[in-house]
Amino acid sequence: METQSQVVDRLRSAFRSGITIPEEFRRAQLTRLMSMMKDNEELILKALHKDLAKPKFETILSEIEIVVNDLHYAINNFSSWMQPEYVGKNLATKLDTCFVRREPLGVVLIIGAWNYPLQLLILPMIGAIAAGNCAIIKPSEVSAATDSLVAELIPKYLSKDCYAVVRGGAEETKALLKNRFDHIFYTGSQNVARSILQAASVHLTPVTLELGGKCPCFIYGRVNVVAAARRLVWAKYFNAGQSCVAPDYVLCSAATRDALLPALRQALEEFYGKEPQTCPDLSRIATPRHWTRLMDLLGRSSGKVVVGGESNEEDKYIAPTVLVDVAEDDVLMQEEIFGPILPILTVESLEEGIEFINRKEKALALYVFSDESSVVKTVLEKTSSGGFCSNDGIVHMTLPSLPFGGVGASGWGSYHGRWSFETFSHRRGCMLRGWALERLNGLRYPPYSEDKLSW
Ligand code: NAD
């Protein structure tokens, strides 16, 4: 059995050999990755069901199709992304060839999280391969069935010399991080991100951080309450609220809240029935530890539960839950909820809502629901967040032409589509000169003079 550092060394020799550089090699590996996704759909569905009771529909949408779409996009476009980008020139460089060359970084490490355990590994890996890197992927140990499926499939489909899966939890990941990588791409919590940064600082390794935070959903002005409730319920309770871009809390006026509540109840019943625990379309909480954390938050909140609240420890079940009368300093407002619990807080003006949002750390996604485009525009212009979507939730991250990532405490860097390719590429600024105009160059050589400055 190879040690972690032997795996890193093996991949480094492969990278140095230049095997990953030709376009045909990259295309072949991306095509193999596509076959992996297509040949193993049943195994993927089974693993995700075991890990999170993820409904087949949600797995297809959020673990398979999103990856397949990104793969198609990369396969069709990476050849043009690889081409040198010629840049504007000035008088002094008129005769030179000046361009940006995208080069692979080397051996990169991709660390995934458990909530979308396949997508969060394979989407960045597409960019790493397309850009010509070797890659080690480290699945989350929490989603154990997907972890072992990924470890089985990757070596079956991809070059063993260039790509590897290293498994383990916090201790194994800390040990792995002692090795030198050329880039670390981390998805997970803000707390662990701090240790990742510390480890990366030893080798001055650049890092992409895909983190979380509290994504607000600000509902303001005239609004189609029925459509708003349906979209909010879908985005919040998809994967049982365990999405980094799930709306974490709602901000709205007391009047909007009163109109929204019956619409939320109706949408919940329509989607998950009168007894959501028996509904196959609702995921479960990942582990007993995560279930206990959520139940503890719910127990300590001074908000009033107006929908749901039921739970079952053995089944790791928490009903889709809505709370009102939640204060800004409530326990539910101190950290990312990451579960099927939705607090509603009231603000009475647009400015109050914007100030509330701006008092918090910058979110990974910010949602604004309103029929009034001036409201959407004002919130967009007066706030900052990783991504932004009006009148819906989560869907902005499915478009590969949009960068996906955080800002400030919700993350550094971005990926998806071309943005993944850029993340795993070095943009080398190149100037190719000949020997022409040497007499003109005399103007910059000593001996210097005032006359030369006036040029
Ligand atoms: P997790 O527990 O699966 O941890 C993430 C990874 O870090 C795992 O591979 C784990 O093995 C590793 N890890 C854990 N402790 C470590 C340590 N001390 N040192 C080194 N590695 C360690 O997942 P999590 O952290 O619970 O993930 C949930 C968080 O991830 C949420 O905050 C969520 O918002 C965020 N998230 C962000 C995105 C995004 O794309 N921005 C996507 C999904 C999840």
C-alpha cells in the first residue's frame, strides 16, 4: 500500500513527464470521466441514497446532470480556452508578440464535503484535468458510501499515473496537507478552512476556498407570494436544507410574513404531503451528530415554530420547519443552519433590510424576491455576495457560464465552466521579442539624461 507522500511523488513524476499537457490526453480523460458518470448512474443513486436518503430526482439533478453538463461544456470549449490570448500593445512593443499563456499548475489537491459528495469533487476535477494538471481528490469521510464509490471508480476510468483518490477524515487530511501541492481546492466549513490555510502557508500554496455562511432571502415590495413560497420551499428543503446556497433565513415585513405563511404551508404540503417523514422526496440529515446539532439549535431558539418542528432521531429526520419572531441575536442567527429549519425575521423598509444584510459576513448567495425590478436592482447594487439570484434560489449555480464561489468569509475564488479551468491554470504573461530597433532602445540605456526623459 502506497503512503500519501508516495502517491504525491508518483503524480508529480507524471506531471513532470509532460503526459497531461497534450490536448488529446486531456480530452481522453474528460471523455472517460463522462463514461464514468453515465455507466455508473445506478451505483451513484444507491450511494447517495445510503448517505443522505437523497431522492433519485435530486441526485440526478444535483450530482449527475450538473457534472455531465459541465463536462459537455468543458469538452466542447477547453481547446479554445487553451489558446494563447493575444493582448493589446503600445508603441514600445509594437513588433513583439505579447500574449497570455494558460499553463497547468502541477499536482493539485481537491478536498470535498459531504452534502453534495460527488459533485463537489468532480466539478473542480473537470477544471483541473482540462487545464492539464495531475490531481488528488479527497472525498468526505462523512458521506461514506460515496467516498468508497469514488475511490473504486476513479482508478477504473482515469489514468492512475495522473489522478488518485486519497481517503480519510480530519487526521488523514491534515497529514496529506503536509505534502507540497501546487494548488489546494477546499470545499467545507469556515473553521476547517482556517487549518487548510495554515497548512498551505507552509509551502505558500495558493488556495481556493468554497465555504458557506448564511444566505439571506430578502422578500420585499409587491411579490407573487404563491410563486415565492414554492421557490423558497424548493430551494430551502432540497437536500433537507444541507446546501451551501440554501436560503438560510427570510427577511420580510410583518405583512409579507403573514401573507407568506399560508403559502409556505400550502407549498410544503403540496411537495412533501401531510406527513413529510413518509415522503420519499425529502433527504435525511447526514449523521446523528449533525442531527443533534440542529435539534440543539432548534431547542435553544427563542423563535416560535409555526410549521413543522417534528423530528425522529433514529431516522435522522427533521420536518421542514419554519419559525417566526426570531431575533437577530437568536441562536439560529449565529451560524449557518445547514438543515431544514427556516427562521423568518422582520424588517419594515428596504434600507433596513439592506443594512441588516450588510451587518453580516458576505454570503455565498443572496436572494431577493420582488415583483419590483427597482427593488432587485437596489439590493444588487447596495450589497455584496458570492452570487445573486432574484425570484428563485440555488438555480444560478447550475449555469456553467457563471462563476460560482464566495466573497470574503464565504470563500475565495470561483469555479464551474471556464472558471474552473482558470482556477487551475497559471496565466503566464509572455513577450516574445527579436533584435529589431536596437538603436531606439538606446533611449533607455545609461548614460541617462534629461533629454532621454522628455521622450
Ligand atoms: P466535511 O465535514 O465533509 O469537511 C469537509 C472536508 O474537510 C472533508 O473532506 C473532511 O474530511 C475535511 N476535514 C474535516 N476536518 C478537517 C481538518 N481539521 N483538517 C483538514 N481537513 C478536514 O464538511 P463540512 O465542513 O461540514 O461542510 C459543510 C460546510 O461546507 C458548510 O459550511 C457548507 O456551506 C460548506 N459548503 C460549501 C460549498 C461551496 O461550494 N461553497 C459546497 C458545499 C458545502
